[in-house]
Amino acid sequence: MASQGKKLINDPNDVVTEFIEGLVETYPGLQYLDGFPEVKVVLRADHASAMLDKVAIISGGGSGHEPAHAGFVGEGMLSAAICGEVFTSPQVDAILAVWGIRAVTGPMGCLLIVKNYTGDRLNFGLAAEQAKSEGYKVETVIVGDDCALPPPRGIAGRRGLAGTILVHKVAGAAAAAGLSLDEVAAEAKLASEMVGTMGVALSVCTLPGLVTSDRLGPGKMELGLGIHGEPGAALADLQPVEVVVSHVLQQILSPEGTSYINFAYFTDIINDALIVFIVELLQETNYVPITRGNRVVLLVNGLGATPGMELMIAAGKAVPQLQLEHGLAVDRVYTGSFMTSLDMAGFSISIMKADEAFLHRLDAATKAPYWPVGVDGNRPPAKIPVPLPLSHSAKSDESLSRPQQLSEQGHLLEVAIEAAVNAIIDLRDNLNEWDGRVGDGDCGSTMYRGATAILEDMKKHYPLNDAAETVNEIGSSIRRVMGGTSGIIYTIFCKAACVQLKANTQSVVTSKQWAEALEASIAAVSKYGGASSGFRTLLDALIPASAVLQERLNAGDDPCTAFLLSSEAAVAGAESTKHMQAQAGRSTYISSDILATVPDPGAMAAAAWYRAAALAIKNNYQLHE
């Protein structure tokens, strides 16, 4: 059922105006034209000096595609951007565009770069003709880079998509280099003919003030959509991104008379619409003149609601596919949100045939705020990982191998470790549930990764007869697989215990030395993490355990009894965190009412492994009595 879309806006009718206000406040190099807000033109703040001896580059269209186009205004790219209302071409009489032309165009003339939509072509075309009648030199380049549509029917042609941004950059760099209007227009036109784009949507966008459409249901994706919320060319079940990327690349790069669609990918998801889509594509001539052996530029563009992580995953899958499956040299990769569709989830991929001249234009300096930095320069054909540096204290493989024969201490250590990690494995879902109420919901999963890694590594190379090195290796296992705060805390915990245990020159570690190691570990975690007793952390389980352990050992209790009693203190301490106000971690942002409903997940995890280890040691002694 459709629902009202949530937006951080004021009046839906003012979103474009208020966007422009925020943009120019953020970037000193941008300004808006006098007559604002009726005249929605963003231009370079230094336009007066820039227009003297350089061709002006102007683009624009309906808003809702931010950062396009205003975010690409700046030296080396656009001179001005004409902003219509959301998904609406600038006013029919094109006065906005004319004022933009007058504001930034000098003797060298101006180039209009227009996406291939009927409204944009008509409005910018009228503006160009009016400007020419006033004596301005004006040229126009139409960009239609959409590769999802079958052969053009009628006069509409292919839509302008994110590949337009690459045309902006080529044209802007050519203008900045001092080329004439004809030369700049020629480079921009050639660039527009070298680029192809196709998009995939996971959700529809919501226009400000309107309800969210439920057209695209759960588990579905649209192939070959435009950037205005219009339906895609086909609807299919959502597939892994590697499959989706492969499909998109195949459509963009299909040569004349051929389609590389891999039907095996879509055996279970083909529907009537997709069959029609595929049949039409089989009749298509090549979208872009790219063949094996060519050099290309890749642009992975987010459509508004796709996280950077997912865009990088798509880019990481696209590069090797372009290299290995299509035989192309990928010279540049641009990944980010360049031309969006409000809050639509999904991405588009643009492939542009490149040569040294185009690469030089793409690498040229620009002050446009949303052009990606750090991408220029030749990239290696393959990224070889930097070798891991060896630790100065690293032991040989032989010394870190599992002993063929375990000592009594080694056997006890194995029993305790196995019980402790199995307790964490069994508690994973509970930990995630608790953490879901007071944190980010992954405590159990994080601890589970560490526990399973410890179990696996212990079978192979823990030197169990050496207590200090075994604890050190537990820390190494944790560091390798556990992310976030928990991973580093437990790594510090193990390293501090290892240092304390190494101070013992005897081959067997006494119970008091284990107690001292626990105390040293707690001190290290408190020192570097900043928490102490009462902060609602794992220390609220371990500090009482350490105190009871030392107390009972000093009172003369046998180590097994002392360990058991201290584990009871750990459990009680963990349970008491329900009544504590968090002073560390994400729980500090949670209200006390919510915190009171669950104990701290980290404390419960610590109590669980500590208690399990104590019980395992007790059971082992009972078996051998």
C-alpha cells in the first residue's frame, strides 16, 4: 500500500530554492543569479573573469538529480546550471536558460549540454535560438547515452543519463584549455557518442510531498529505468550484484546484431516483459563503438539511496568483468552518486571509450565540488595486495604448531577454551537480540566469528603447552576476524594477559598467576577503553570475577572452587548491568527505560565464556578424581 514519503524538507514547493541556498552557502566558488528564487541559476562566483577568454559550458534541467547539475558547476566543468523544478524542465519560455547564457557567455561563446528529453531539448533549444538572435555564439550537444531502450521509435531517441557527467567534464576541460567554441563542441559531441549507460532500480523514488509508490514489490528490481521514476524496461527478481553487473555490461557493450545476455542467469526469473525486452535488444545495433582491446572509463553511479559500500561492491565486480570477459583496459573508475533520482535505490553503470585525449580531459583540474578527487592518473591493470609485514616478535611456524602430546596444563587449557567459545556460539542469537535493543544488533554475530575462529585455529596451531603463547594466539584469531570495538577490546585483553604470563619463568602457570593475568587484562581494557566498574560494559562482569578470584585464592580455597565462585560473581555482575546507565559505547544514546529491559550484551558474553570455562575445569577434575 502506498504511503506518505518521509522527507527532511519544509514546503515541498520550496525544495529546489532551499537546495540552491544550501549549496551556495556550502561552496564559496558557487553563486546564484540575481532574480532568485524565480530565476534558479547556479553559476561560478568568478564568472565575470572566466567569461572573458573561455567558452562557457551550461547544462541543467529538472531538479531531483543532485548533485547533477549544479554540483558540477566550477572551474574546469560547468559555468552555470539551470535548475527546473523537481523532474521538470526549466520554464517553457526558457527565460531561465537565456538569463544563464547572458550571465556567463563572453566573446568565445557558450556550449549547451542537454540531456535527451523532449522538454529539455525544446526549452534549451528555444533559449539557444533566442540567444543567437541577440548576437551570442551558441552551440548545443544532445546527450542520449541510455542503452536499455530498443531501436528508437519515432523522434524521441535514447534518454540522457549519468554518462552526461563525463561529457560535462570533457567539455569543461576543453573550454578551460582555451579551445574555440567549435573545438569544444566537437569534443563534447564525440564524448557523447562514446558513452553508454544502463540503470537498475531496487525501489521507486518519492517526490516531495507525494506518496511513495508501491509499484516495485519486495524482492524485485527494474532493469533499464530512466531517472524520473518512470518504469524500467523490464521487471525481474533481485539477483546478486555480480549477476546484475554482468547483465548491465552485456547490454551496454552488445555489438551489432548480437546480444550477450546470459539466459542461465535469468532462468528462474524471466517474465513476459523481460522476454520482450531481450528480443528487442537482439535486434539492436551497437550502442557504443567499443570492441575488445579498447580502453574505457567506468562510472558507477548511485541513484540516491544506495550506500557507498554497495556502489563500491558493484565497481569491484565490474572492473574484472570488463577486463576478463570483454577484453577491455579499464583506465579510470569513478564511483559515487553523480546523477540521482531523489531517493531511489539502485545504480547505473556508464562505459566510455577512452583515448589519451579524453583521459587528459578527465584528469584535468576542476573546482566543481562533486567531481571525485583522487581518481586521476594511470591505474595499474591489476591491484596486487601489499604484503603483510612480519611481526618482530613472530614465532616460527614450528613453535606455534599444536603439540603432538598435551601436558596436563595444555589439556586443561584446551578444555576451558573449547567450553568458553561454545558458550558464545550457543548464545549468539540472544546476544544479537539484546544488542538490537541497545546497540547495533551485531554483538552475537561478532562474538560468534571470534569463537569459531578460535575453535578452528586451536585445532591447527595453538601451542597449548605454552599458556602465554596460547593466549597470544587467541588474541590473534580474534583480531583477524572480529571487527568493531569488541574485537579490539578482546585483542587488548589477550595481549595484556600474554605479557603478564610471560613474566613467569616457570613452565607451569599457577592459579595466582592466572588471577594476576586477568587483573592485568582488565587494567589494560580500562586504560585504553576508558571504562570501569558501573559503566555497563564487559568489565562489570570481569571486575567482580577478578576480585572474588583473588579473594578466594588468598583465603586458601582450592583453585577450582575459587574459579567457580568468581564465575558466579561474573554472572551476577553482568545481570546487574540492567540497572546501570551506559557510559560507554552505542548504548550511551539509548534511554534508561530501554536499557533497563536488557543486560549489557558485552557483559553477558564475558560472563558466559568465563562461567563455561570454570564449569569445564570443575567437570574435568571430577572425571579424574
